[in-house]
Amino acid sequence: MRVRAAIAVPAAAAAAAALLLTAPQSQAATGHAPPVRCAEKALTVRAKAAAADPTVVRMSVTNRGARACVVDQVPTVTFGDLDGAALPVPEGGTGTYRLTAGGTAYADVRTIGDAADPEARRVHSLTVAASAAHWGRSFTAAQLGTGKEVLVWEPVTTWWQRTAAGADRAIGLS
């Protein structure tokens, strides 16, 4: 009995070490599991046209939850009843963005490159979702401050950023 106990302890230690070695470094260093996906009901999503350029909409997402969680690296932005979503700038953007409890992330979307473009589509709203699996929140053109319509043609969106200024730089506003 005494020999088995002596063997069981090193076996348990070896198993724990093996788990730590196979875990990603961020988990191994902290001993914590990665944050879970943010529940949509724990998030507050906001959007408003940029005063400096009405073709740019500034967005934010705030985690009102008590724990850190993750959203998609790039917000999903759709326009009225049009098909498709704004494309990420830079390309890619797969993966997640970590929001601390009470933390906020920022992104910008440029709805159209040239407001005089004859191919511009006109919609009455846009919808912002922090993750593609979420329904998102819809904003009317009046709520956004873009007038009666939102002009759309080849829209692009930034990845989530730590600051609003970072999102503005990523879209070329500053």
C-alpha cells in the first residue's frame, strides 16, 4: 500500500506537467483556460458617424459581464437588406479579440469610398455584431447621424482596436 501511494504521487505530477506542456503558452503560464465567447446579452454595441467624415461609422463593444470573454477579431457589419458584410482591413482578421470585464473595443467602418459614386447603394440602417454568431444591433441612418440614408459601396471595416484613435488610424482618418 505504501509503495502504491509513492508511485501515485509522481504519476499525478507527471500528468499535470504533461497537461501544462501541451497547453498553449498563454494557458500554461497562467494555469487558466482561455476566455469563453461573449454572450450577446453581456455586450453593449454602439455606432455613430464620425464628425470628420460621414462615410465613416465609429463602433464600440463593451463587455458588461463580470469575466473576460472573446468576440470575433473583426466586427460583422451589414447594411439594410443588402447581401454581404463589410470586408476587414487589413485582410484576414480570423480569430478572436479578448474583452476584459468592463472593457471596450473600437472599430471603424468606411461605408463608401466616394460619396458621389453613381453605383452607391442607399440603405436606411446598418447592423453591427461583435461576433458573426450574434444577431447584432441595428442603427437607423438617423441614429447614426448620416441623414436619411447610409451610402454603401465596397464597405471596409477595421479589426477591433484598444482605442477609438487606433480604429481611426486603421481606417485612415488620422
